[in-house]
Amino acid sequence: MKKEKIIKELEKIVNSKNIIFDENELEIYNKDWRGFYNYKSICVIFPKNKSEIIKIVKFCNKRNIKIVPQAGNTSLTGASVPSQDDYEIILNFKKINKIISLDKDNLLVTVEPGVILDNLKKFVEKNNFYFPLGLSSSGSCQIGGNIGTNAGGINALKYGSIRENIQGLEVVLADGSLINTISTNKKNNTGYDIKNIFCGSEGTLGIITKALLKIYPKPEDYFHCMFSFKESKDTIIFFKKLSRIFNSKIESAEIIPKIAINLTIKHGFLNKKFFNKDYESFLMCKFSLFENKNLFQKMFEEKINKLNHLFEDIIIPYSIQQEKDMWKFRDDLVEAYKLEGNYITNDISIPLNNMNDFTNEASAKINELVSNSRIYSFGHLGDGNIHFNIIEPINYSDNFNKYRNKIYEIVNDLVYKYEGSFSAEHGIGMIKKRSLLKYKDKNELLLMKKIKKTLDPKNIFNPGKIFDLN
């Protein structure tokens, strides 16, 4: 079916003002967040409700027209953009963005897929509740995309990834039929848990049109602190002790390397170092409190004093602004390394007992490949999710990106060796398909393909993502 004909038929469903097909206007929707992929879509369509989505899906399925579901387009793996030129339409959710209802009795909120994460967090907070998903892209990412990629973030230590916070989903399948697993029942042991198939499927199995999410009582207060260490291995040893003492009170625990401090200062995100002396590694912690903050701090200091041989120094912010500044640094350190030239990122998870050995071996092998590479490893220590990033050497004259695939291979082989995962929270998309084939259990991968073929036999949903069917 010709492009012009497809657009005309879709205009009958959603109105011409809700379709974009000009190539210049399409650019921001075609291009992925990191700029790795920029294939041309047929058009972008902005449905306003579930009924329009069903009609679009039925139309596309009948004519074998491919659909890329797209939320905030903040994917780091190319999951939310076209996989080849003039092959897919993009179904963007930004106009399906209502917060439908708040169930205070059952601690649940019902939302449409285009709701921006920050808007949801602010809405429930105004009602004295808390939605725990915390991402650096929270001002633009949308709930549908968060579910599609099973987003994690800095609070997964306490609350889990978004999968653990989904009570039910409404999903349009490839033939246009509707599945509704939404129920307020905490216990529902009636066969397969269908909703979990769609969480993390990256839009390859169905279109999410509604989600029922768990919310939590808003903590009375938070306590924040930052520790310093001579080495990263000391940070890991200390955190194990800390987590045994404070357990579920710890909401976030972020490991930060010295280079992150230096580069955020260099690029103007930070005015000065947090500590008077130089240290190699840092641990930022946030504790959620349902008790008096002053009493908690007194108890905290008593217990921490018994562990003072395990760390070098500690900072406790004494104002709300100091607390905000500390966590702003955590966000800014992501932007700082991007200003240092070419870089290669890895979203991995490693068991804590293997993390130091992995880091040492991976760093050594990468520097054998490209000497003086700068290791910029940081992330969610509490759940073992580390962003093991590599920045090109200072004053580097060669093309660092030509080593990208080799560095991925080095890192992922070692992740496999140390019993980790090569994708902790960003998904597979297009960029990690080869890794999935290499490291995923073959029978598990075969089952995934069978599920895909059953639910989407014509492969109209997000083709070319996660794996290829041929």
C-alpha cells in the first residue's frame, strides 16, 4: 500500500491535524535519543483515545502495516523509533495522557500511557501519596514507555522496577482485540499473570492503553548522606553492612566515582568538591522515614560510628537546599560525561560479591584495547545496576566509536562470566539484539519468539526490536 494512501486512510480515523508526514517535522520522532538511529517513518499519528488506537491497529494489521509504539522517545536502545526507512508508522501517545482516577483506599492510580512520569509523581504527592519510580528523564518519559521497558531507576532498591508496581494493564492486541487485567484485588490467582508479558516487551506484543499502578503512603521525611572511600571495593563492603542495619529504610544507594566529581566541576555543574580531601569512591544514600527525622539521625549516627573504620568521611546535608543540591549532582553527572567527547555506555547488573572483580578486569581489558580510556562507572549499587561507561582518552585523535562493538563484547562477556545481566533497566531495542542472541538461554529465547508469533503473527508491532523472527 502506497504511503499517500496509508496517510489518507489514517486521516479518516484520527483527523488530519493528528498526523504528521512532513519529513522535517518527522525528524524528532524518527531519531532516537542518543542519535544512533534515524530511519524515516511513513508518518506519526497521535490518537486521542482507546477507540482510535483499536481502529488504527485493525487497519494496520489487515494491510500488514508496521507500527512503532512511542511514548517520550527517551529509549537508550533504539526501541521507540523506526527500524528501517518508509516501513513503519509511529503511534505516539502524548495526547492520551489522562490520570483517570486515584483509589486512596486500595493505594492505586489509573493512568493512560502518555502521562509524563513527573506529572504522575506530582499528582499523587499532592494527595499525600508517593509513586516511587525515579528516573533522570522523568520530565519527559511517559508511563507507557516506562512499562514497555520495565524502567528501574534510583529507587528500585526499595520499591523494585515498575513491574513490581503494576496492578493491572489494558492492552490492544495485534488483531485489535482488547485484554483487560485491571483489578483492585491484591490476590488474583486465576492462571497466568498476563500483564507481566507486556511489561518489558518494548511494544512488540501489544499497545498499552491503560495502567493500574501501585502508590504508597508518602514518607514523613527523608534523610540523606554521602560517604567517601579510598577504593570502590570499600564502598561495596560498607554498603553490605549498611543494608543489613537499615534494610528497607534505604530507598536509594548510588555509587559514584571520583571522575564524576571532577567532570561535574570542570563543566560547571558543581562549584566545589563535597569533601575537603580527595577520595576515589562515594556512596550517596536516601532513607525514607515514617518517624521523626531528628530521632532517626541520632540513632543513625550511633550506629554509623560503630562502622567508621569502614569509610573515610561522611556528609549529612543540614538544609533542604543542600539535599536538593546533592541529588542534583547525581543527575548532572550524567550530562557531564557527555561533554568530554565520545563515550560508550553499558547498562549492566552484577551481583555485589562479583562487582569489584568485574570492574577491575573490564577496566584492564578496555585499556589494553584503548590505553588511557576513562572508566566512568556509577549507578544503583543497592540493586547491582551499574552504568559502566567509558569515555575516550584525553586529546584522543583516533575514532573512539570504532571500538564500540569490541568494548560491548568485552563488557558483556565479563558480565556473563560474573553472573550478571547485560541489560539491567534499558531493555534490548535494536542495539542489544546481538547480545541477546549470544547470552540469552536458547530455550527461553525460543519461547519468547513463540509468544511473539502467537500474539502478533504478522509482526506488525515494533518489528526489528529485541530479536528478528526470521
